Amino acid sequence: MTPLGYALLCALHRGPLTGYELVRRMRRPIGYYWTARQSQIYPELSRLAELGLIASTGEPGPGPHQRMTHQLTPAGRQELADWLIQRPVPRPGRDDLILKTYAVAAATDRTAMREMYLAEAQRHEERLAEYRSQHAELLEQGGDDPRRLEFGAYATLELGIRLWEQYASWCRWLADQLATPPAEPPPTLASI
């Protein structure tokens, strides 16, 4: 099984979806934390069907092709259930913003660096507003106990809100630090 295969099984766990609906779900909400291109999704659906993990049925579509609906088979549900309890495979982290921050002392234009961090804070705050809106919608549907409806979506939004709040706050803190020059030059590696 590929990571994309598991992502598609995750997307299908609530019920049948057409290929178009799967692509949309892979963009939002799954795309916030796990991405795949449309060109990758359809071949993987065929592979999952060959493995007996999903069943696909066709009906006449609006164009020349059939509209395919995909759903988990009992084997697919079992594969997903088995995978869910396995420890996640660690992925190497790659975050350009953090890498740039590591070398921020080398910046010759502190104003431009400050503007970059403020722009990043704004981007994080925009995503945060989107997460909060979706969070409120789920709470509205689930009442006082969000576990009654779409708990996985609620839980991922909780994490997203907490992370993006921290990222936005951190970016604004960095921008504040860059607003005034340091009292003395930072030490070089040779002096450490």
C-alpha cells in the first residue's frame, strides 16, 4: 500500500464518493495536512480497486464518460482499521520559513525580513480564520459534544487551530524582534 492509497481510504471512510468529490476532499480538508495531485488520485483508485479495497460503480455522467462512485469494501475497511493503529512513519521536516529563521542574522535587509514575517503571520491568520469557521460549523452540527458528528474532522481542525495560532504568534514575535537592531552583533561560529 502507498501513502496515497491510505489517504484515499481515509477520504472514503464516511461513505461513497465520486472521483470529483474525492479530488475535492483531497484538496479540502485533507489537503491542509496531506496533499496529492489529481493526476495521482485516479490511477491510485484503479490500483485500490484491483487490490479489492474499494468497489467502483459507474452511471451515465454529464459528458462522454461514466460518473464513477467509489466506496470501501469490507477488505478496505479492514485495511484502513489495521493501518490506523500503526505508528506513523516519521517524515523529514522541510520548512523554508524555519530554515530562513535559522539564518536570520545573515539578513542585510531587516525591514524586508520583518515584512516577510508579517506576511507569513497574515497568511497563517487567514488559514486560522478558515479553520475557525469550519470548526464553528462542526460545533453547530454536533451540539455540545462534537464527538457525535465527524469527530476526526473536528480533531484535525483543533490541531490546525492550535498550530496556526502558534505560527502566527511566532511570526509576529519575529517581526517585532526585527523592528529594532540588536544591541550587539550576534556571535559567529568561530567565537562559540
